[in-house]
Amino acid sequence: MKILVTGGAGYIGSHTLILLIESGYEVVVFDNFCNASKESIKRVEKLVHQSIEVIEGDIRSRANLQEVFDKHKIDAVIHFAGLKAVGESVAQPLKYYDNNVNGTAVLCEVMAKNNCKTIIFSSSATVYGDPATTPILEDFPLSATNPYGRSKLMVEEILRDLYVSDNEWRVVLLRYFNPVGAHESGTIGEDPNGIPNNLMPFIAQTAVGKREILSVFGDDYETIDGTGVRDYIHVVDLAQGHVNALDRVVNFKEPMTINLGTGQGYSVLEMIQSFEKASGKKVPYQIAPRRAGDIATCFADPTYAKEVLGWEAKKGIDEMCADSWRWQSNNPNGYRGLI
Ligand code: NAD
Ligand code: WQD
């Protein structure tokens, strides 16, 4: 089976390519490299000992996408391509609606035209807004607190509508919790542009000496130690969830919405402590005010993923931190090399 992986050069996409290839799938990557480096694909090629077909293009371009379908008989699409910076989405909402929502609509249109009607979509736990209770089940109320989150909600609805219009569509909506970690080789990983928004890359860059001090956003939440609690999930476990979804998707007779999380929450201070243990480095931090829009606690109930995908996360917090550190310490400047 040949799988089109949009956004395949990015953080989660690059890790998923490895597992797809190891599971016997053929892959074609489609990426405009707006938030990725071609080096990530080169490194994946080394890890899997084969070359990977990459088509550079934008999901908003019908012509770019048609080029893929003219060249390849695509059986299914794993759709990672999208913008993901929450703060930027507040400042530039139209950019997010155009890229994430319009981009997905164009992708689906071209897929349908070419009779490819299977899509696995990267949704996010952000669609639960500020949940009344945890752990979070898939049928919890949905809401969004920023344009990024709204773009994910809108795409979920668009994909459900598509199925209603044509039952031949196979749709899987995977709601990721907080992806962290890196491939155990330490050669691919998360490579944020500029100052990281997310906790794990900020911790890793502080440990390696690229950042002076980590700001812990709030220590007065109603949590174990007052800092925010999240469900961190190893990116390789997350990648495996996509392979399991693909293996089973033909049998899914209606759109499937599935949490991909571990079911375990850790606080910011617990993450710092685990990272220090894994890296042997100090992570200097200071308590700062709460970050606007943050919630106290967010973690998944992953029972449904186990039931319908036969999937559960296997890697714990020690491995997440050790693998993030291996990537960060081997590649202090990410894919840009030792500048
Ligand atoms: P990423 O930025 O590393 O990867 C996204 C990829 O998509 C990049 O390679 C980028 O160049 C590409 N891309 C963006 N817009 C494109 C366009 N218009 N045309 C073609 N390519 C385009 O992000 P990631 O962390 O790998 O996330 C992958 C997906 O998972 C995203 O849709 C993201 O919203 C979603 N997600 C991520 C997280 C997270 O915390 N990393 C959590 C939940 C959901
Ligand atoms: C985790 C915890 C922060 C940075 C975001 C998006 C979400 C999803 C994943 C895509 C929180 C605290 C963070 C720092 C800190 N992405 N923190 N200092 O906010 O749970 O989720 O990424 O879908 O949509 O909103 O992740 O890693 O930013 O924060 O104290 O420098 O770490 O307050 O408690 P978040 P995060």
C-alpha cells in the first residue's frame, strides 16, 4: 500500500515514516518545508536504508497535489501538514484558517477526484478546551480557546461531513496529547524555529546551555505541586498509533475519533526533575506568571485506542527525557548543524 504523508518532514511525520516503512508501507512525502528541514528526510533515509520519494508542494495548491496523484497511485493519506503555534494563531488567525482548514479542504477535494478516500488526520487534545474533569474521554464536550484549536475542530467537522456525503470515505481523527521525545538513534527529533513554545524543547535547550533559564508558567494551579499537568507521550508511540490506525482503517465503517495519550499526567516540576535525572544536567528555572489560555490539568483516557486500535503507549517518562536529551545534545542546533 502506498501512503501519502503530508507534513512528512516535520517532527511527528518524520518519526512516523520510519515505522510505516518498517511495517511494509510505501511512502510518499509531501511538504512545503515551511517548518521543516530536508535534512530530516535524509536522516530518516539513513535509518531505514532506503531513499524516500519527496514532492515539495503546498496542500493549498491543487496543482501541487495533483502532481502527486499523477505520479503515484495513493491508497491513503496521513495528514500531518499544518501550522501549530498557538500564539501565532492568535496574532494571525487567517494564516491558520487558510493553511489548516482551507489546505485540508483542498487536499480532500483532490483526493476525492483521484478516488483516494482514506485519511488519518492529526487532531489535538486542544479540542477539549478546559475539560470539566480528567481523564478525558473522546465524547467530552468540545471547544476551542484559540484559532489553532478552532482550525482543528473545523477540520474534524469537515471530515465528518465528507463521510456523510459519501460513505466510501474512511476517516480517522487522532487527538494527540503532548508529543515529546525523539527516535532512539538521536538523529531525528523536534527542531522548533526560534524560541520554543512548548515545554520539552525549552527544557532540553536550557539543559544544553542554549537558553539561560526556563520560566515555569504558574505554580498556583490546583495540581500536585501547583504547576500544570499534561499527558506527555513519546513521539515513537504516537507514530505507532498511526500505523495501527492504517492497518485497521478499511474496517472502520464510520469516522473514528481516538485519543492518543498515555493516561498519565506529569507536572512541569516533575518533567524538570525527570529531565535532570536523564541528562545529568541542571535545568535552572524560575516561577513566572500563568501563561494566558493555559489550563491546569489535561490527560487522556486512552481506553478506546486500546480497544479499537490495539494500541497503547509503551514508553515512560524516563525514556521520553533520555531520548529528547540524546537528540538535543547530539544536535544542539537541530538540523542546522553545529553553527
Ligand atoms: P511540524 O511543524 O513539525 O510538522 C508539520 C509539517 O507540515 C512541517 O514539515 C511543515 O513544513 C508542513 N506544512 C505545514 N503547512 C504546510 C502546507 N501548507 N503544505 C505542505 N506542508 C505543510 O509539526 P508536528 O509537531 O509534526 O505536528 C504534525 C501535526 O500534528 C500538525 O497538524 C499539528 O497541528 C498536529 N499536532 C501536533 C502536536 C504537537 O504538540 N506537536 C499536538 C497535537 C497535534
Ligand atoms: C505544557 C506545560 C505550560 C512552556 C500545546 C498546545 C496544544 C498542543 C501541544 C498542538 C503547561 C508549561 C510550557 C514553558 C512552562 N499542540 N510550560 N514553561 O500548552 O499543553 O499544549 O502543545 O496541538 O494545542 O496548546 O503544551 O508544552 O506548551 O506546555 O511552564 O516555557 O508546560 O504552562 O503547563 P500545552 P506546552
